[in-house]
Amino acid sequence: MKKIYHLGNCTTCQRILKELEPLDGVTLQEIKTEPMTVQQVEEMASLSGSYESLFSKRAMLYRQMGLQEKQLSEDDYKKLIVEHYTFLKRPVVILEEQIFIGNSKKTVQAAKEALHP
């Protein structure tokens, strides 16, 4: 499976998608208009090793909800990601058994190399 979870109105995601082109055979899922299922989030976590690795602590809701003050468990991270797309660290690129999470230069470069060997 080749899939990218992204946010359509996010300029960073748009830039990264352009950088990863051509995206032949890759399914794009815009997570605001097509919410992720529990199964999809579980699949991402099994590839990445944890829900925390998928969780964005930069999300505005993170501070608004006072989550920085709390000790969150893996179940908390899962619940928050499933409930609101903003908590997913974006983009998430899945290429068969590999997962690339976030927008760091190193991560994007690794995804690009895996997508276009």
C-alpha cells in the first residue's frame, strides 16, 4: 500500500506533496474532508511503534486543551488523534511496510528516496 495522509489547506503539506511527485500509484487522503478511521490510526501506530510518534504537540488544540500539563498515555494519544485530525503529525507517508511521519527535511528526503528509488 502506498498512501499519504495530509491536510489540503496546509502549505507545508502542499509543498511536500509537490516535492514527492510523481505520485503514481499513491492514494492521497485529505484528513479534514475524509477523516481517518480507528483502523487506519491503529495501522499507522503499528508501523511507527507508538501513537505518541504520530501525535503533534504543535497543534493549537494541544495548548488550548491544556494537554501539555497532563501525562498522556498511548490510549490518550490514540483517542485524541482519532477524534481530531489536527493532532496527527503531518504528512504521514506509508510505503508498504515503511512509514514516514512529519515534515522534517530528513524525513521528507527519506520518503522521497523510498518512493523513487
